Amino acid sequence: MSTIIFGETPPVPKKCLTCKRPEWHWNGEKWVCLHCANVNPCVTKYGPDPTGRHCWNCVHLLRDYYHNKTYLKCAYRENTRGAGSDHRASWDACARFEVAHPEFDRAKEVH
């Protein structure tokens, strides 16, 4: 087994545990299989929200107004001013989810 040196990207894995033809992407911390990863890049990086909420009620969902159009962006992702950094409100939230409007929070327990 080869030794991983600090500051260098580890080698690409040979197999994925869940799919047959993996495509690998380095997210800055680890190799992620694009076929198995969640569509929300924040879920892939930080993990899913344990209560199963969506991004539409998150404090970190920003609205970027540009040329009379509104583009949704996440504060935890780099804003490239292009479609690559667009975020969808309907995506499953990541572990860094914070409630923007408590009155609309669907994760509250009903007694």
C-alpha cells in the first residue's frame, strides 16, 4: 500500500461499492463517485440533513439578482456567476441547514 503525503491528492479508487462504472471527482477532501453522489453538492460535502428538510427554508440559500433575473445560490458554495453554482430550492438540505422561517419549518414535531 502506498503512503499518502500531506498536501497531495490521494490516488483515484479502483472500484465503487455501489455502482459498476464509477466516475470519480475530487471534492477537496475525498474522492466521490458522481453516479452515487447526491445532486446537491453540499450534501455530498457536508452530509445530509438528519430531519430530511429541503433547501427552500434555509438561511444560506441566497437570491442573486442579475440582469432582471433571480438566481438561487448557496452561501457554502463558490459563486461563479454561472450555471455551475446555481442551487435548487427543492434539493434535499445538507447537514449545515439552518431554518430561515421557523413558522414554515416542516421538521417540527407534532404533539
